[in-house]
Amino acid sequence: MSKSSFRPALPQRRWIIAGVAVAVVSVGSVYALSGRKDAGPKAPEGDAKPALIELGPTDVLQARQVVHQETVLLAGTLNPLTQILMIAPFEGRVAEVGARPGDKVTAGQVLARFDESDLRARLAERAAAVASAEEQMRVAERNRVSSRALLDQNFISKNAFDNTLGGFAERQAALDSQKAQLALVQRALKDAHVVAPFAGTVSSRQVEPGQWVEANRKLFTLVDLRKLEVEAAIPSQHLAKLVPGQKVKLRAEGYGNETFEGTLTRINPSTQAGTRNVLAYVSVENPSERLRVGLYVSGEISTGNARQQIELPLTAVQSSKNGRGVWVIADNKLRWRGVEYERLSVDQVRITKGLTGGEQVVAMPLKGATDDLAVRLKPAA
């Protein structure tokens, strides 16, 4: 074959080789893509629901019938059974103040003293007026006695004697008036010393030494912390269970689980408009004065009626679109039980309907739980 016939075929061979190479690359690319598609993770098809839930020994409890003393819940604030607002007896300047909020005082202790200079001057003036009236009264008495003797001897007329008696009565009235005014000044002088009427604690003070105060101005508030009282609003459906004398267990904010004993002393005869609640009053003995006025307390009144009931922690009661209920475990699966309950305390409930006793109840909230979800209980450590 000559050179001239061979040269035109070279370009064709190059194109064929190039085509083969392109085909090999294309096949490799397809293989690589198909291999990458098979080897990569599958796209998630939404949040899959768990097929099994594992619970620890403390997550489950048994619903048991227990004997419970029936109680009525209450809440309110502590108020002093004995307190007094002490006011200024008259207008004047307060010379001394001897008590501050929080001070414990005894009966008869002086809390404040008014300036007595003007009062003592008035006292001296009124005493002198009384002395003068008494002297005039003695003169009138002598005139009356002598006029009576003259009348008996017919030396004066009856009219003259009556005039003497009128003067005597006038002097007597003047003396009584002066004595009354003197008593007022003496009373004011006594009231210049503001004294505690009973042993207690000063709750507030609204006066300072040297301050000029008007009559009836508030000076002190004195409370007796040894006896306190709780005023609580109780729903009227519990009224038939309440009797004065029933014992009450109270818890006060700031004292943890410590309980204080009280006694139901009074029940208001009328319900409150709108709420239909009844005000009940609980007395609390506080000899150590640990409890303070204004503390919020909650408690329960023992009604004396005992009955069988199922008690659960409030955390066991769950909410769903069908209402309130609990999750129980039966045949190693979750089962939803609708329940009705009453609050016994802030963290305990009494089941009134839905459980019979003996059921295994989940004591904690379960997110995403469904009926028939398998349950595995971990053994106790």
C-alpha cells in the first residue's frame, strides 16, 4: 500500500479510538453513580415511632388501696388573733419614742411620750380653779346653814332662804365643772404616756421623736404572735363535713415539710357571693412565735371519716385529647386508662374512678407514648 492511500485513514482511526474512550468513560460514570446511589444512606421517611420503651424500677408503681383519713383542703394567710392600732390621744409634740418594729414589749411598757409642759401648766391652772371653787362652795354652805337657822326663827322670809339655796346650788355646779375639767387634764397627762395594753410585738411605727402629730394620728401597730388565725375560703360542697373543733395540719411557706397544728374554731354562717365559698377560721397556737403574720399557709382539715382509696403522685396523671388519665402496664404493653381524681395535696391525688387497685402505673410523664407500645422493665440494681 502506498503512502498516499494510507494517510486519509488516520483521522478516521483517531475518531474511532476517541469514541471508544468516551464510551468507556460514560460507562464508568454510570457505574460510579449507580454504585454511589446504592451505597448512600436512605432518606428519612419522617419520625419513626418507638417500638419499645424501657422503664426503670422508680418509673413504675403499683396502685394500691390504702386507708385514708378524709380531709378538706384549705389555704390562706396567718393573721394575729389580737392586735391593736395605737393612735395619738390628742394633738401635740412627741418628745420620746421608745419602740421600733420588731421589738417585743410587755403590758404597760411605755412606747412613746408626749411633751408634758403645756399639760402640766393646764393641770396647775385647773387645780387652782378647783381650789377656788371649793372655797366658794364652803362660803355658800355656811350661808345656807345660817339662812336655814334664820328661817326657822322667822327672821327671814322663805323667798330669801330660796335665794340662798339657789346660790349654793350654783356654787356646787361650778365646783363640779372645775373638777371635770381638772379630770380631763389629768387624763390627758396620763395619756401623754403611750403604753402597750398587752404583751406583744411592735409591727409598725409611724412616728418619730420631736414630731408634731394631730389627734388620732396612727402611732404604732401592736400584735400578739402567740395566737394566730387563718381565714380560708372553702367550697360549700365540703360544708357538711366541717365541725368546729376539728384538727388541722398546716404547712407554712419557708418551713419546708414541717407541719403546724391548728383547730377549726368558727365557720361563717353565710357563703360568699359569686364563689359560693364559706369562710372558715382556724386558730394556731404559736407560743415560740416562730410563725409570722402574713405567711401563706396550706393545710388539711381531718373530718374523721376513713375510707379505702388509691393514692398516686400528681405526676402520674397525664393529659390527652380524650381527657385525663394514666398509663398502666399490662402484658408488657402500655394501656391508657381514663381516670377521675381529687387533689389531696400539692403533689398527691386520690383516684375516684378508672382504677381498681393492683395495676402497674407509670409514675412519670411519657412523651410520644401510645396504646400497645411494648414495655421492658429494667431490673432493680
